[in-house]
Amino acid sequence: MFSKYKKTAPAPAAAPAAKVTELPKADAAPKVARKSNMSAATVMPMDKERKKKERMGEIKLELHRALLDNLNLAALEHASESDLRQEISSIASEVLEEKNIILGREDRTTLNQELYDEVTGLGPLETLLKDDSVNDILVNGPQQIFVERAGKLQLTDVTFKDERHLLRIIDKIVSAVGRRVDESNPYVDARLKDGSRFNAMVPPIAVDGSLVSIRKFKKDKLGIDDLVEFGAFTEEMAAYLQAAVATRLNVIVSGGTGSGKTTTLNALSSFIDNSERILTIEDTAELQLQQTHVGRMESRPPNVEGKGEVSPRDCLKNALRMRPDRIIVGETRGEEVIDMLQAMNTGHDGSMTTIHANSARDGVSRLENMIAMAGIEMPLKAVRSQISSAVNLIVQASRLQDGSRRMTSITEITGMEGEVISMQEVFRYQRVGLTPDNKIIGHFTATGVRSHYAERFRMWGYDLPSSIYEPVAAE
């Protein structure tokens, strides 16, 4: 474990990863279609199960209408869970008896739970939100809901009754945070009660039904030891990153969507000294810093009248007046890049942010493009000089084709050579091949290049052994 490179005891090992049932491959359907010996006995239970599910959906819809007619919705906030469950069960029993519908104990228990979720939660999505193995929930219309588990997408059997049902749940979410979504304003970002990030787009922009994506908020953040245990990077890389963060290098975490940028940023923040004042700026609050002195800010979009917007740049400008030791921006994607680079250049060493890019070199190009899009007219050489003096380290996170997440590169920015930003890669993930079940074979290795900041590390008390920079041969 990472303990041989740090002063404190290692964190306990992470729980084993959830078992994943992957989607069938694209060529699976034709194979099933060619099987002509499928008996009626095999088909009938499937058809019966489908009809039962449809009937249960109709019953639930009727009962939900009855609940809306009979429950005092204004009093729900003050009712205890047990009282509310009892009231829902009572009303459901009356309606079932009135319509001469007989259900078994298991079906009745399931129905009562689903009704409770409809009234107090997010209906069919509640089951997925409570599943700790689910990272993302992706809704493509009322009848198709996918989840991501361990980096792989899987189709679930969870559905909404119809588009109206799905729209009702969307409206319930956005109205709780003072937003609205309709034909005139067809998309919305919001945050659920548990901190999960929510995005929705509704018809007519969403052609085949409303589109919803939920990035679940992890209650238990992953530490450096957990990520080493999962194979996201090595102990040597962790030791290097500890020295980089502790000695206040400015770090950018680069990667694609879902590659683990925020998780990596959270883990790196654990190396910040508890005595430092940290200010965080995010569109949706996801960072989970454990330090004592943390000030959190969240940007705000304009209201329905187009007023009241507080942009990330506004938050960043104000943060500079609040005596921060470090500034951490959840994601830099626009004109706030100017203020972020200036903060890194003017005494706020050790600041960190994330950007969307496929490699360290692409990350630098993206910074240049964001500065250009901000409308700042500067010579390209001046822009690159600003970047090279502000950013010290780019950590590249990637989600590989088998669903695994790896820190594929750690690259240092060492200055300028003419009009080009000079960079050197210190660690990388070397891919070798694929196993028969499409798992990636590879290993982490140093490039053999000694860190440009090795002397800085030594001066701050982090004298890393030269062996960590030695390349590792494939096994």
C-alpha cells in the first residue's frame, strides 16, 4: 500500500466492486432470432410477466390518483415516515377493495413501496437512486432507462407509465429548487436533495421523449489508498502527487466525461494541509473536502426573466477578495479561465481545477481556446506564456473501453521554448493488449524522466527516491 511513502497510516481497503451484468453484444439479437426451437412454454411466462407488469402499472396509476385526491399534500412535510406509510397503505387497501382487485402479500408490499416513492420521492427512479452500485442513471424516454455500473452501461427493467408520468417527476425535481422546464425553456440543470447532479431536456427538443441524466453523489468519497487499491494508479504515482500538492504546484485534472476527474480532484485535495484556507467554486457542488477551513460556492443560472445569474467567473472574482490560500474550481469551461490563470500566477499557488480534454497537450490547447473565446485579444505567445507560468502539472484521467478508469498520464509543464510550451511526461499507463473477454492489459510505468520539480520537493521535505522515476518493464 501507499503507506511506505506517507507519514500517516493507510486507509482501510475499499469494499469489493459490485458484480456487473453486462449488456448483450450487438450480434446477440440475430442469434436469438435464428433459434426456431423456442417452445411455447418458454414464451408464455415472458408474455404473462409483461402483462402482469402492465396491469400493476395501471393499478398503481389509479391508486396514485386516489392518493392525490385523499392525501393532504401540505401536511406531508410534517408527517413521520411511519404515519405516511400507514396512511398510503390504508388508502390503497380501500381502493383495491372498492375495485375488487386481489393482490398477494408480496405484490401489495411492492405496490405500497412504489406509491410511497411516488408521493415522497422520484417514483421509479427511487430504486436506482438507492442502489449504491449505480453511478449514473440515464433516461431515454419513459420506457428506456439505463444505468452505469463499474463503467459499463446496462438496460434496466425500470420504466415510467408514459411521458406524462416522466414529465411529472421532472417537474417535481426542478420545482423543488425553484427552476422550471417546459417548451419555452426545454432544458434544466438542478441538484437533488442528496447532492446528485440532475439534467433534463424535454420535448419538442427531445424527439423521442424526455431525456434525463443523473450523476449520483457519492456519500463515501474515495481516498488515495482506495484508488491505488482499485488500480487507478500506483503507489509511486501517489507519492509523487502527494509531493506535488503539498508543495503547492498548480494542478489541472484533464479527462473526458465520466473519466473520474472529480474523484481524482477529491483524492488530491486530501494532501492539502489542514491549516490552509480553501475556496471551492462549482456549477453543482460535488467536491467533498475534509479540511477544516473550506468555503464552498455554487454558481447560479439566470431565472425565468433572464436575471439573477451568478457565473463561475463572478464567484472566482469574489473569491480573490476572500483571502484564499488555494482556489479549487470544479470545472473550468469558459471565460473564468482568465481569472483562474491569473489567480495561479498571483500568489494562490496550489490551486486546482478540471478541464475536458483527451491528453495533456490537448488540455493546453483547450486553455488557449477558452482564452480566445473569452474575447481577450492577446498574442498567442503571451497566452502560452501565461499558461506555462500558471500551470505546473496536468493529470490525465481516462475511462478505458472496458469501463475501467485509469490515470493514464502525469505531465509537467516546464516553461517555454520559443513560442511552444515545453512539457515532459513523468508517468504513463502503457497498454499492451486485450484479454479474450475484452479486458485491457496494461501497466503503469515511469518514463525515466526525473521530475522538473524534484529540487522543490526536496526543499519542502519530500525527497522522493530516484527509483520512482525508473521505467517498469511489462510482466
